[in-house]
Amino acid sequence: MCATLISMQFRLALSLTDLYYWPEDGADPALLREWREIIGLLRLDESRIATLYDLYFDRTPTGQGDVYAFVSSHQPESLLVFDLYRDLTDQLDIVTVGVCAPADAVLQVKPLLRSAFDQASCQILYEEGNILQRVQQMIDPRSYPKSFGNGAFLQQLLFNE
């Protein structure tokens, strides 16, 4: 008999705008309900993650963008990581999101991630598994700095708690 493996890591590629909604005209963007619930289940600080929108659009020039990893101080196995590199030819503001969920949260996080991806206007990539090599590379400090544009930009991995 085969045992069912519970996915622990997820990787999504979608437009950064697909993580947010605008409650009213002129209001600041707010994280979608699914993302707020995921952040809560991972026991992360929602306010710090919500600022990524302004960071990306207001302070990250094209051809640059670091990787931001948010780790729970309460659950070190909970991690949410965003690769905010702005490719020179990207017109859709595509970012990569990596998620590491503890075993007790996987069954709740998985349908929320799938729902968020299914609602996205730019559904580029969704994958899940026990260990995803690309997620491991995103969070490995030895992978940084990464060089882009023949060394014109060195991408850093920045951890936030």
C-alpha cells in the first residue's frame, strides 16, 4: 500500500498585482483574503508582506529586485519567499513565490494557494511537492549574490522575521 505524501513546499509564478485588491478608489492595495489567511496559518507578519507592493513598484528599478524571505519566529519551518526581480522584458510584473508550510498547516494552506493561483490574471506556474529544488535554491544563502546583466546587478537574499 502506498502512503500519501503531504506537499510541504509550493512555488507559484504570477503577477504581483494578483496578490492584491483595491478596497476602494484611491485606497492603498490590500492583500487578497487567501494570501492573508496563508500568512496567518504560517504565523507571519502580514503588515511586512503587504509592503512588497510599494517596494516592487516604487523602489525596484527594471533589471533589479531582491529575494525577500519571511520566516516565522514561532514556527521556523514556516516560510514565504518572494523573488522580486524585474526582468527587462517583463510587462506583466511576474514574481516567483515560494512557500514552505509545516505539516500541521499543509492541508489548510494548499487549497488557499490553489484558489489564489486559479483567481490570478497571469497564471504562469503552480507546483507543489515535499521538496522543490527551485524553492530550496531560492532560500539557500549560498546561492547569493546572483548576478544579472553581466554583473550589472547582484541579487541578494534578505530575511525578515
